[in-house]
Amino acid sequence: MTRPTDLPPEPMKLWTYRFKPLIDGQPLKIDLESAFTWSRLVVVPHGQGASNALTDRQDFFKDRYRLHELEVPSIGGPVRVQVGPRNSWSYGAKVVRGDQVLWQSHEQPHAYLGKMQDMMTSRQDGKPVMEAGTLKRNAPAIITDIALGLLFFVIGKTSDLRTAALVTAAVGLSLVPIQWLINRYAPRKIDLLGGLALFGVAMMLLSAGFSWYYESEFAVQLKATIMGSIGATAFAVDALFGGRYMARRLATYLAYRDLKMQRLSIGMALCGYTMAGINLFVALNFSKDTWLYYTTWGDFIVVILLTQWAINWARSVR
């Protein structure tokens, strides 16, 4: 617990959850600031300014995941403010004095705490599961992937899908010599292609060839199903060899330290086949514009959900 004279803004804060319960008839200001890599509980006791705020911070890369807790003075005696995850997207708060619950934001304000502790703790050594340098190291490759997706969307909306596919593939392939020049001459290495760079280049070549050979826009829509199936099959074959190639290189792209490579390959293969099937369903049953919105935005969300499932399943069993 800290009592700073000033509260500097935390970097990259995403959201602040605010609670203002009445304790002993007086309002208590409770804020939980959250981000991808940290969270901070800030409590301002009644009648005091921000300079007397109490704070409790945890860094997900350094600290074991826990409940935020602060002891705060009040008219009726000290109270403990506890804030933790209520579900996968929101937090709940509780104020207790001794064994008595004075106030809580929800019926089970910390129902998701155990799940989060399991997700954020390595099953190998009990330390934080995520490595601090991974997100920073992979940020350029992630930004590149998003930029290519947006490029395909814009050209697809303003032109036709075949042109969009060819231009996007050409831009993606142009990154290969750029990556070589960066690795050869830049003082600091920047990875634009991710941990599966060679596999990604091969897939881009196949994608460009497919888009060039077939002039039909519907064929371009089906390309995601075909390419997804090829990628899924590559992971399935890799699983037969214990995840030695594809999964191991993919693991360098992830922040987790306790992954089982064979399970990761199997999980990614299932994700790939599922995504291929969903794309086929959307292409066959909806309009070109609907498919374009799905492949740019909806597909991204589904990929995140399925990949997170695959990662959780691939983590070592206790």
C-alpha cells in the first residue's frame, strides 16, 4: 500500500472502474485503473483529497495475480476495500470491517478471481505466466498484420476482391526484403513477420497465385477457407511430430511460458479448420459486403477467441 503525494498517470491505461459506496453514511471513492499489463486500485478516504489517496498496484509480468486490497480509515473504524475480477471483462468491489461485509457492488463481486489466477500463473513454477518482453517484441508484427487486413478491406470496398487480394499479397511479400534489410543493417532488430515468417511467406505466395489465377470474386471469398485448411493441416502434421516446428515458432510470438507444443499444434489446427468452415458458411450464405465486413472485423474477433482457447488448452496441466 502506498500513499503518494501525487498520482502520476499510468502508461497505456485502458479503462477505469469506479465505485462510490456509502460507508458509515459517508461516500468512499474507489477507482480500479486497468490495462493489458497492470492494474491499480486508488481509494480516496472521505474528506481527503487526491494527495492522500491510497494505492495498490500489481504488474502482471512481475507479480502473482491477486485480489487488490487496501485498509482505509473511516468514522466507524478501519475498513478493507477489496477489488477483483467479477468476470472476464469487469471488476467488482467489496468493503468489509472485520468479518462483516458493509457493502458490495454485486452478489459475487470476485467470482472470476480463481479463474484469473489460474490463467495468469505458470503451471510449471507458480510465477507470473507472461513474459514482459514478448508483447513489445511482437508489436511491429501485430501492427503489420492489422495494417494488411485494413488494406484488404479498403481496396475491397473501393475496387474488387481480386484486386484487393493481389495488392495485399504484393505488399505482404514486399515486407520480406524490407525485413532482410532491417536484420542486415538496422542497429536494432524489428520483427515485421512474426515467429512463423517462412511459413507466412509461403502462404502469401500461395494466396497471390490463387488470387491471380482465379478471376472470380467468389473464388477470392473461398480462398480464406482453402488457405485456412492448408494452414490447419500444416499444424496437424506438426502435432504428429510433437509440435517441434510450427508450434515452437508460434510460441515465440506468445507471452506464455508454460505451453505444451504438441497441444498447441493440435489446438491451432482445430482453430484453423473451424475458421475455414465459418468463412465457407458466410461466403455461401451472405452477400459480398457482409463477407468483407466479416473477414476484416468479425474474423479478427473469432480468431482471438479461438486462439485464446487453444493457448489455455495448450498450457501444462497441473
